[in-house]
Amino acid sequence: MRIILASLILLAASNAAFAEVQSKAVQYMDEDVPLTGYLYWDDSIEGKRPGVLVIHEWWGLNDYAKQRASMLAELGYVAFAADMYGNGHVTDKPGQAQDWMQEVTADVELWRHRAELGLDQLKASEYVEPDKTAAIGYCFGGGTVLQMAYGDADVLGVVSFHGSLPAAPEESKGKIGPEILVLHGATDSFVTSDIVTNFQNKLEAAGANWEMDIYGGARHSFTNPNAGEYGIENLKYDAQADARSWQRMQDFFDELFGD
Amino acid sequence: MRIILASLILLAASNAAFAEVQSKAVQYMDEDVPLTGYLYWDDSIEGKRPGVLVIHEWWGLNDYAKQRASMLAELGYVAFAADMYGNGHVTDKPGQAQDWMQEVTADVELWRHRAELGLDQLKASEYVEPDKTAAIGYCFGGGTVLQMAYGDADVLGVVSFHGSLPAAPEESKGKIGPEILVLHGATDSFVTSDIVTNFQNKLEAAGANWEMDIYGGARHSFTNPNAGEYGIENLKYDAQADARSWQRMQDFFDELFGD
């Protein structure tokens, strides 16, 4: 018995050591725009599990969004890093990022539709429990997942990390199904206190289930270790806000998915 | 081996079943005002452990604050429910509560000193690691632990649950040692959005390490299941905000105490 027990412990340890996050590129289309997203999962886990959609920053689907999707897979979720721009569009130039972002956000229906196509890819995965999904997003992606919530996308919840904060429109009143978690830097100069107050008031008016956590001293892009490299004063990594927001997201998922 | 293993499991289970939170009344004085607090700890835990000060709502040290202290002991902390009014003052009448609260808060030095006397009682316990303490408070008690932070009390952090939100004074700039976590109901009509904005701005100006989590739809006293019994429209229990804020506090303590 002692030997069997020891063997079981060793086996468990070796499973953990060999658990490996797998990924694959997924091609999909929005009319004539070719999109390429990436699915991440841990193949040492058996059976279906909750799925999380990841929406990138305004730079496009770069390594940062993929890394977050990979980290979600390490936590035991299936994650799909969606592509909101298509045509392989990724940049580190703010002007270019702004242009591509505006092409998507100018039409709110297109914006939501593009995101929901990513959600479809996630739900199509054989590893995903399709009734246990959520969406997270960073910067532009934070605004995107809020738009998904306003459009009552079929997810249990959304999490915005240092997102733009589009206000809930009048017509979403009483119709926002997903729970909303907003993780925000107090000194993010892209989002003034007037915008924050209006954002909260509109969520109340819409009857949304929402929470907003504000991190003192944190600027925009506080979760991204490379934030300081873009030459923009308002972008800065904040280790404490990063760790806390990632933990808060996990507690939120535990609540949503009943883990 | 199988029998030994089974016995060990049974023993562990019975330890958990018999683990019991102990409590004792502690008498102390603030000059000529007699105070009575209550210490809570789990006597199945060996050795010293982190300690948490609990400051009551404006009603005085009633069963609610004691219950929270007991819950903290169940989590493995030592907790001390302090007495801020003395002379056995407890009420369920808002007018009386208001009078007693104002007697304490009218003089900020008295206010902080009264709270720190409670902290002294906590640290004097043989079970407490005196360099691993925090303070939490509800309603008036939330404002109290913020004042402790502004006075640089010797705790690692403070947590305000639906607290009044006194702004950090000018003279606290650069001198606020404890980390601050504020858990707030978005529709708490005692605290307007102007008060919230000013509160956050003053924390930034003071250079405090702070976070504020805002729960949509939650009113004042959202953690107290009896909130609705006082006949005040703005007092209401909110199960989701209660569960989330209690979880957030635990994550904050894990970070502070290095668990």
C-alpha cells in the first residue's frame, strides 16, 4: 500500500509536470475579411471545461493577447484569442492602431458581430462546455466585451481590463444578460472621472449586474509588462494591479462557472 | 497501511469537526471611559497567526460585528471586535447612533486613538503575530479604519465595507503606511458621486496604496443581513456584494500576510 500510494503521488506529480498547453490557429471569415484566431487548451485535462474568449488591445492580435489566452489554458479553461482586425493586422504604431480600431468601432453592429464570430469559434471547440463561457478584453478589447454584454451576447460574464468604457445605450435597458466586471486604473488619463461616473450611472439605469474595481495609481494598460515601450505617458505596467485583477477575474469565473 | 490511512483521515475530519472558535470579553479603558471588546480565535490552530481588528457600525458593538470577528477566527485569524463607544452603548435607533458616533468623530485624534486602543488589545493577544495585522470596519467602522490608515496606524492594511469615506487630509501626504481596500455600494445614497471622486483624488494626492471596488445596485450596509430591519430606505442586504466583498478581503489578506 505504501508503494502504491507513493506511486500514485509520483504519477500525479509527473502528470502536472508534463501537462502542456496546446494551441492551434483557427481561420474564420467575417464576410470577405479573413480572420485568424488562436485556441489554447491543456491536453492533460479530460472532458469539456469552461471557455474564455480573449479580445486584444488596439494593437491587434499580438503576442500579449495570445499569452493571456495561454495563461487561461494553464488555469484549466479553454481560451480563444480572437482576431478583431483580420488580414494579419498587428502594429505597434498608435496612429495605425487608432485607424484599425475606428474601422471596427464606427459601426457598433459590426463591432459586436466581429466579436461574436470569435465567440462562435470558441464554442465550436470540442473541449468547451458551450453554456459556460465568458469574455475578457484589454484596452479596446475591454470596450469590445462591454459591447458584447450590451448586445446580450451568449456568455455568462465579461471582464474589461483597462478598457475603454462605452456607456450602456438606452435600448439595452433590462436586456443585459452577462454579468460585468470592470478592472480600471484610477489614473488612466484616457478615461476621465466624468466618463467613469456616466458609465456607472448608465449601467445602473440599464439594470446591469456590474462591478467596477479601481486601482489607485494605475494607468492605462496596467496588466501589460510591455506597456512602457510604446512611448505613451499614460501606458504603464503595475505589478500589484496586474496580480490583483488576474486574481479577481479568477474569483469571478469561480462564481460564474460554479467551480 | 490502509487502516492507518483511514484512521488519519478520520482524525483529520474529527479535528475539523471539533475545531471551535473561542471568544472572551476584554475590558480596557480610554481615560475614564470603560470599553469592552471581544477576542475570537480557533483553538485547534497552534502557534501565532495574523490578527484582524473589527470596528462596528454606528449602532455600537452589537452581535453583527462580533459575528464577523467569529467568521474571521473560522478563517484562521485572531480577531478583536473593538468597542468604540464604551459604557455598553449599543442601539438600534438612528438618532442615538448618530449622537454616539459624532461624540467620537468630532475629534479626529480621539477617533483614531480610540481605534488604536482596540488594536493594542489585539496585538496583546498571545495568539497574534503582532507584525501581521489588519483592520476592517463596517459603515462608521469603515470610516474609522480609513482614519487609522491616515494616521499611519501600525497595521499592514485596512478594509472598509460600505464605510463613510472621509477624505485623506493634506498632512497625510506620503505618510499613509497601510494599504487601503474600499468596498462600496454604487447606489449608497449616503455617499454621493462627488464624495467618491473627491475621496479617490485625495488618496491619489496623498500617495496612498489604495483600491476601491464598487458593486452595482448595492446600497449602504450591503453585508448585513439585518440591514432591512432598521426602516431606512438606503440600508439593504445584497448577497452577491456580501460574498464578493468577503472573498476580496481574504485575497487582500493573503497578499498582505504572505499566505
